[in-house]
Amino acid sequence: MNNSGELYLSAREAAAELAISPATLYAYVSRGLIRSEPTPDSRKNRYRAEDVRALKERRVPSPEPRGLRSFDADLPVMDTEISTITEEGAIYRGVNCVDLAENDTLEHAATLLWDVSDVDPFAPDNQPALSDEMHVIADAARRAAPIDRAIAVLALAASADPRAFTRAPDGRAMVGARIVRLLVATMLNAEPSAEPLHHQVAKAWAPDNKHAPDLIRRALVLLADHELNASTFTARCAASTGLNLYDAVIAGLAALKGPKHGGAGVLASQLVKTLVDRDVAPMVRERVALGERFAGFGHGVYKRGDPRAQSLLNALSRAGAPRKFTREVPERIAEATGEFVNIDYALAVLVHALRLPAGSELALFAMARSVGWIAHASEQLQFGKLIRPRARYVGPAPGRRVTGSKV
């Protein structure tokens, strides 16, 4: 080990540790997989030992195949101060989201993720402006899916907000709160309100359930951010082009709809409905025998179960939700498949237990995650750089000739 102690390795030591050439080491550095910095007493660079050993443990054979070809969930592709993921749950600027969800609101999670303390983005008078055109679109789309209605209304919202393009960090937070309030109101077919967001949802969708406000509050906080998931990365890429926060949220909403992302909650709800009148064990055995997967189980990051799901299921159990769904189904499926419950299944159980409208799994997800999109889009706008990754070309070699067809 060199004189810098346990924190750093020289180029020769780092290359030897990974059994790679210096050129490959430099490729790792250029792609952000290993941090380097100049040594204080020479022109040479030194390399973070923890990064080198993390790569070694993952047995990454080269810098391209995993990190850039498949965007592997184990390999970071950019720096952020907003959040990260641990086996104990997502961390919002140093605070575990599971701990935060015990008592806090989505509004407080937003101020944490947006890193604001000098202004109150959710002050009662910070309401979104609605143009006549927005009212017409919202009314025409009243029967559309909440997420589609929200995309349509948000597409006009930046033009109605004179401060939509502010560059001040506090100003962006104020815009962010207006976006969240507009998004929630539009999805609920209601007018924007200063009332706590979880109360608005509970009042609209589960007015007679005394447990609904607190359960919805918990779910919203747990879902507020999850580092660089597909929709957040989409929102960051969109923001990197220099557009406003309204349009960045639209990009996130479009990506969230996919069945491999936010749409998985709808598929998990179908599983819950299937099990309402059936015994769990025979049904699980039958589907496993047919090689079918279970929506709401397994996760690309959490290998031993999603702590967010467990937090919500425990709260549902305390509120009287059927043990069949809060305990038996997760246990049986994990036993049969080795895949543990994730937040999509817990959200489906929430919708079933509170008798929320069909499709509200995706709407709740979008309401909550809009906070994270705004945080990441704001950070990207602050960076001021365009996200422009390169593709690895694996097609025919250059110089190929195309034979023209005869007419």
C-alpha cells in the first residue's frame, strides 16, 4: 500500500487489484466508476481504494458491458446529493425514507429532497395558476386515466406560470410545489388546495376510512424518490436539455406508465384480486409450476426484500388489513420463488384495503415520485450539462454496400 494509507491506490496498484491494463483503469475513471485525484506531491493521480474494491467484488470484466451497455443497477453512472439506495431503504439526503415515513408528510419529504430551508414551498398562498385552456382540457379529460389527464394539463401549465423558468434554487422549489399541487388536484379531478396532500387524496378516494389519511401519507413518503430509476433518469435527461420543471415532470410521467416501472402496481393489483376468493398455497403452486412470474415481487436492487414494502405492509396490518395479503402471500411467494415483496405489491394491497379507485396505484406513485423528479431535474439544471451518453455500436462494419432493388 502507498503512503496515502487505506483510502487511495496508485495507478499500478489499482490496475493490479483489478487485473486490468492502465488503459482500462483510465476508462473506468472517465466513466465515473472510479474516483481519482492528483497526489499532493507529484503529477500522478491516485485512485479511491473503495471504488476499486467495489468493482473487484462485482467482478466487472470491462468498463463497457455492464455500466453502459445495460445500465446495470449495481453501477452508478452519475453523482447526486439527493438520494441513494441501501438494504435498509432509500436515503433522502442522509435520512432513511422508512424512518421519515413514520411521522412525516410528502411536503416535508419534498423540502428535504429539494434542500430548501429559507422558503416554504408549500405556503398556503403558493398555488398553481390555471389558464382557461387548462380548465377546458381538465374538464374534457375528466374520465381519462389520472396520469393521462395530468400530462395533458401540465403540457399547458408552464405557459400559465410566469416564474416557470426561474434559475434561483429557492424559486425552483416554489415552482416544484405548484407543480405537485397541480398534479395532485388534476389527478383527483379537484381544484388545487393548500390542504395536506395525503388528506386531499383520502378525502377524494376513501372519505369513510379512518385509516386512509395516515396510510396514504406513509405510502407517499416512501415513494417520493428512489435514486436513478427509469422515470427519474428520463426526467434528468429531459431537464439536461434546459427545459422547465413542468416539462421534466411530464417526461417522468410518461416513463412511469410502463409495466416494468410504475405500471407494475396495476399488475400487482390483478394478483391481489385473483387471490381474494382463492387459497394462497394452491394458486402459488400452480403459477410456479407454469413458470409464471408474480407482479410485485423481486427487485433489481433489494435482494432480500424491499424495506419500503415491509413498512407499508406492517402499517396496513396494524390498520386491520387481512393477514392473507400482508403476511401469507408474501411468505408463500418468497418460499416458492426466492423473490421477496416489493413496493408495487404493498401499494396494491393498500388500494385493495382502502377500496381506492382502479388504477390509483399508478396515480399515487406519480403523485409521490413527482417530488423526486423535481429534485433531480433541479439538480441537473444546476449542473448545466447535457446528458449525452454514447452507444456501443455492434452492427455491421463500416463500408458495407447496399444493393439497390429493381423496380
